[in-house]
Amino acid sequence: MDRKQFGKLIAKLRKESGYDSQRKFATVTGVSNASIAKIENGTQKARPDTLKAFSKHLTDITYADLMEMSGYLEGSIKQEKHDKYSKYEFISMIEELTIDLIKKMSKDDKFLPFVEAKLKELEEVGGNRDVVKNASSFIKFFENQNLNIQINLYSNIQQIYTLPEVKNEIDYYNTQDSSTEIVTDEEVNERIYKIVMHYNNTISENESNYEIVKPELIGNHHAFALSVLDNSMQGIGLFNGDVVICKKEDELRSYIYDTKICSIILPNGDEVIRKIQFINEEILLIPFHPDFNTEIFYKDDISITGEVVQIIRTLNQ
């Protein structure tokens, strides 16, 4: 995390911890208002003693977290998927991508007409015209929201950006102004991510309930994330503790799921990951571990909830 990103993180944590101004935060931490401003602007690196003072008044983060994020602890665990570092890196990415999309859908700080109309319809905006009067106002509104609302806004803005009407407006204004950057579909795919929520409740309170995936993996289909709870698919590289991203078809057709790795709800309510094979009216559920047996069910007795399209693994040191 570079100094500018770290400064944005400190500003966000400060506000979420109830200090709406740098002056109030300076009063409780004993750090000068000028130093806090420079740290949040990314022009000054915070000293360890400053970080310690901050940590005593910031919620949901420790002194060690701040030391690691600011680059003082090089040897710390950095691969843990659901730690606070990943959470705040995700926040930074969401803000960057959303602001980038907002700028692409505006010209001279004014939203394109169709874009403005769609933004006013968003539940989070609540029809507030002041929020969408220009791009700068919307960015300020976005930055002041909590993470859950930011995720919802990003997901909705990403959907608006991909609408054919918006693409046509952007193309039109690009042709009218040679100085406007032309955005290719390839560049869009590299920057835009889908937000995928966890389907079950197997994650702990300290873990994130979302995953981020590239849109080409799921297209326009519904998708969900699922925690793997055993080693029944170990033979294909799927282990207990992994997370799978599953793509759900609109309707069950055997030729879609046949011979694929899928998530299935059994008659007893358990959800498992298996390779499936259709045989007339029956379905074979095939594991890849010698301690687990192939099972046969009538297709009406089980529910195939989706096809596994990605595996996400947490690395621990």
C-alpha cells in the first residue's frame, strides 16, 4: 500500500470511528492537526509512535495492522485472504474503480443525460438531485458512504456503465471530442470486477462476505461464493477451506451441467461440490477422494445450484 492509499485509509477509518474532522482526531490522539492532514494527503509518512496513537482511537484495526500497511513490518503474514489488510486494499480498489467509472460517464464534470437519469433511480441516491448534479458531487457522496453501501453503488454503477444506451452515449461524445480518451472493451474488462456474495454462513464474523471476480467468468448469470467444507474433491485440487465461485444457469438443462463440477443441495439439506453425470432420470455425484463414495439420486431429489468456475485459496504461512 503506497503512502497515498494509506492516507486515504486513515481518513476513512477516522470518519468511521466517529471523528468527522481532523481537528477532533488531533485532540484525542495528541498528534497535530497539520501532521494528520499531511498523512491523510499522502505527503508525509506516519511515524510508528503516531500510528500507535492512531490505533488507540480507530475501530476495527490494530497497531500491528497499521505498522504492516505503512511498510514497517516487512516480515508479517501477507497472504491471509480475509485479514484486515485485504479488506482495506479492497476498499481502496472499489473507490478507485468507481471513481474511474464515474469519470468515464461524465464530460466536463457533467453526467451524460442517460447516465444521470439512471443514477437518480438508484436506491442509495434516493432521488437526491444534488448528488447527481455533477460528477464531483457524486464522488464526494460515494466517498462518505460505508463499505456495504459503496459495494452496492459500485455494483449498480458497473451495471449502468455496461448498458448499450450508455455505451452509445460515450461513443457519441468521444467522436465529438478528439481529446476524450477512447475506452476499449478490453480495457473495461481489465478494470471492472463483479461483486459476488457468499451463499452460506460458514464464514466467521471476522471474514468478508464477498468475493471479487472478473466478469468474463460469469457473464450475465447470477453467481455466488461457497466455502468448501471437506476434502471430497481433493483429487482435482479442491481442498477444505477453499472458496469456489459458482455460476447459476436460469434453468436446469442436463447438457449444461453434465460432466461438470457443480454445487448440489442434497435431500438432507447439505450442500456439496461434486462432478455430476446424468444417466436418464438419475444423476451420479462423483467425488475425487477414496474416502468418499459416488452417490446416485433421482434428479428431482436434489438441486444443482451452480457450476464451479473459479477456486479461491487462502495461503497461510
